[in-house]
Amino acid sequence: MAKSDRLYRVIFVNEDQVFEIYAEHVYQSDMWGFLEVEGFVFGNRSELVVDPSEEKLKAKFSGVKRSFIPLNGIIRIDEVEQEGVAKITEAKGVVAAFPMPPAPKR
């Protein structure tokens, strides 16, 4: 795999769902507290088996050039050799929020 052909799997939480997407570029945003993801990669339509979860992600990210994901929503980022299946799963008890100090009393 050449250096310019990098592919990343980004797993993050969004509204009680866990998104697993593949992208060509992932980097820290100039907007503080966000990660930038661009160059989304989805499976080709020539496959016989269609995953409804992946189709939902394709529709959700169609026309999106770049996405800004809050750092506290990121679960994991992996550099991978080849694309897998992008998917959405429910976060029922799977993901815990990062512990935060209690809000100051007013």
C-alpha cells in the first residue's frame, strides 16, 4: 500500500448509534475539539448483497465533502489495508460516556 493510498476506519458515536465509516483522510480540525474526515469510501454497487445499514450511511453522507466529528464521540481510528462494510449499530450499553467532573454549583 503506497503512502498516498491510506484508508482509515473511523468508529464514533452519534445520537445513541455507533457509526463505522471508511475514509481516505482523517485529521485534527482547526475548529477546536473536532476531527475532520473526508474522502468517504463505500462499497461498490456491483455487489449482489446489499447491506441496508451501509445504504443508510451512503444516503446520510451523500453530497458531504467533509465531516466534523466531536473528539469526545470518537471510539477508535484504525489505518486499514482494505475497506470493510460501513455500518450503523445501536449503542445499547456498548459505549459509555467519558467521565466528566460535575457541573459547578450556582
